[in-house]
Amino acid sequence: MTKIQYKCFASKRSFGVEFETSPNISKADIKKLIQMVCTREIYVSSWEQSIDNSYWHVKQDSTCGPLSHKKQQYGWEVCSFKANGHKNITHIARVAQHLANSGLEVNDNCGLHVHAEVKDYDERQVAILLAWWVKIEPIIGLMVPEKRINNKHCKMWSKSRKISVSNSYSAADLWSIVRPTEFGPHGNSQKKKTLNLVNFGAVIAGARHGRRTLELRMPDGTLNGEDVAGWIKLFIHFVSSCRTRKMPKNMRVAKTIDEFLEILGLHDKKTFFILSTGLRKTKEWILRRIISSKWASKSNPRMVEESKEALKMMYEPFPEDNEDEDKEKKSPKSASAKYFSTKKKSKKDEKEKEKENRRLWDIHKYIDESSPWTEKKSKYKPSNW
């Protein structure tokens, strides 16, 4: 018998978001725009690290400016406050959309970065999470433009020479291979991965105090509210889902969209998930990103077709009930059964309507005759009265 489980986004895991943008609006004006929709403090500076901040931080970024006459200009980085929960995800997404509506732009050098706090993880657990990440990384890649694939600012772990996806590693062995050895914030190639382990590694190694976080760096730059909320939920839900997992047998890429969704914690072949509205929207958003991606259509059309089928199944969970006309003609029994089922449903609807009429009659029969309801109330009178 298939198990049924209700699943919702209930994680209180802390996170922070970094929006890389073009400098087409000044930092001072960005501060004013955020103040229009947010009561939190906003700090403006050149470049500074943002650690456990309770405020928005608008600063300079040398990596995300547009190219001008073969020379890259500075861009801006808008960092959210340290947040958690669905309410803050919605708020941060709304602020991002407000900035986009106000004219702030992103360019091809911009990325969206999400930090997830992992104070409840040790080195072994991070290695396990990374192993599962490597299995879905190429499919996550179908959700972003081709320019983000093995981009110099977000190199893919699945293409790293350090690890072999077909090998079977223990968690300790994998951590010894991937653990960061450089902890500087600038010019550090080890942090420029789709999943950045440097902040976590630095705290574990005692090299510096600060953010014990894992950073998602793969998404392309965006201020679209739906995309911002989608990436945050995808990453936070994935991190929370990996908390109690064991090491996979290997790190080969997921073969089907169902396996991919299962690793993300949004599907299970043994359990029927009833997803909350929020998680359902996240799952739908993931599938639509793959379906609409030009890179996905070009590099993995089979996964696009599987995504279409998965999206269709979200709204047609029982396709076997939709029998074609030929089968109905050949099977009088099924046609008869369908007739009596419809008749039964019709009677049930009539009873529900009668029940509602009784309720309304009870309310309106005491209304004074001079009331404007006098002309209307007779239509609520139950048919058998």
C-alpha cells in the first residue's frame, strides 16, 4: 500500500541573498528604493563583508559590472539581511521585484547567490550533501542560461578533476578531497564553484570567524520576484532534506526528472507526497524553468519532455480515468457505470444545494418584511417547504 505524506516548506534555516546588479542606478538611490518597501536599516558602502547582518547592505562589486570599451566597470551587490522562513522569502522577493520595476538592471556578468546557514552540519554531512548536489548539478544547469554552465565564477563540481562521479567515496574521503585550503575573500578560485564550501571550511578550520554557510552560486542574475523566491526555496529545501541522508553509492547524474525531484525532496517513488501550496508552486516553477530553457532544449531534450509530463501529472494525477471514446463504445458496462456515477453525483449536488438553501432561509426568514431582502428571500426557501 502506497504511503501518503503531507509535505510543506517549514524550514527555519537561516539564509541570505546577494543580488549582483548593473550600476545604472546609484547606490544611494537603491537605498531610497528599498526604504519605500522595507523598514529595515540599509547600509551603503564600498566593499565590505556582510556577516550576520540584520540590515540590507548595498556595496560595490568588481565582478558584475557591464563591459564598456573592453573594460569592465564596477557593479553593485545588494545583500539581504540574515533571514529565515517563508514570510522573509516573500518579503525579499518583493523587494527584488520592486527594484526591477524601478529600473535597476542586471547584465550577463551578474549572478544570484544564496547562502544557507549549516550550523547543524559537520564536515561529513557537508560531504554527503555535496555528493547529492553533484548528482543533480547538470540538471540544475538546465534551469539557467548556457552562459552560466561552467562559468568562471561558478565552476561545476561534476566537471572537476578532483572527483570521479563513478567512484564510491566515503564521506570522510570525499571531504579530504574537496575541503577548502584557501580562505581569502578575493581572487579565491576555490569559492567560485556552483556550491561554495569556503565559508564553512574556513570556520571549521579555525581560519576565521564568520558565516558557517554553504553558498549557491549557479543562478544567473535576476531581480524577478518569482525566480528569487524559487531559487531560495529550492536551495533551502534541498539543504534541509540532505540533513539526515547517507552517502549515495556514486555521484552519477540523476537519470530521470523523477530522480532529480526526489533528490530535491519534492518527489518519492515509494510515498505519495501531498505538497503544500508553496512547495507545489516551487516544483511547478522548477519544471517550467527546464521546459522554457533554450539550453535545456538544445542539450537535453529528453529531460524537457519528461518535465512536461511531470508538470502535466501535477494536474492530471489519474490519467487512467480519462478513457478514450473507443474504449467507452466497446465497453457498455463502463458507459453504464459512468452514467450512474454522474447521476449519483448530480443527486449529491442537489442535496448540497438544498442544505445551503435551508441555511440561507434560516438566516433570512426573520428579516423584517420592509427589508430589501423581502423580494429575494423566497428563492432560498427549500423546495419541500
